[in-house]
Amino acid sequence: MKPLLTVFFLAGLVMLGAFRFAGWYADNSAIPRYCADPRATIGYVREILTSDTPAGDRKRRPYLVAAKLIFLVPRQDGEAEQDYLDRLLVRITETCGTAY
């Protein structure tokens, strides 16, 4: 019984560490990439959320980069689209240390 508890305890620590590292990575490495032009990124996110084919015939890379931001800062249940976009902009502003 004791070895099983040890395994569960260690697995829990590993999972907790992984989630904390993911949060650290988002704040210190991934989100600062959006500091150059956050308004454009928010525009791409808006298009991703509202359009079936957001890129159309344009380049897809900016939309893929914006989709990563959706993964890093997910939309909360029942959150209105504009509230989510505002929260994204606040998160980028806080991480970058500037107001846009």
C-alpha cells in the first residue's frame, strides 16, 4: 500500500510541476512574442473566433500565431467575445509592461 501512495504522490508532484512550468513559460517566453503588435494579434484572434475561414487567401502564419495565444490564454465558459479579447489585451499589456 505504501509504494502505491508514493507513486501517486510523485505523479501528483510531477503534474503540478508541469502545470506551473507551463504557466511560467507562457508568461516569460510565449506571451512576450506578442508585444510587437498586440492590436494586430487581437484582430487575428477576433477573425479566428468569428470566421469559418479567417485567413481566406492571405498568409496563414499570423493566424497560427494568434491561435497559439488562444491556447495560452483560453476563453472562459460563458465569456463574451469582446470580454475575452479585452482580457487578452490586458494579459499582453501586463506581460509586456506597456499600455496599448
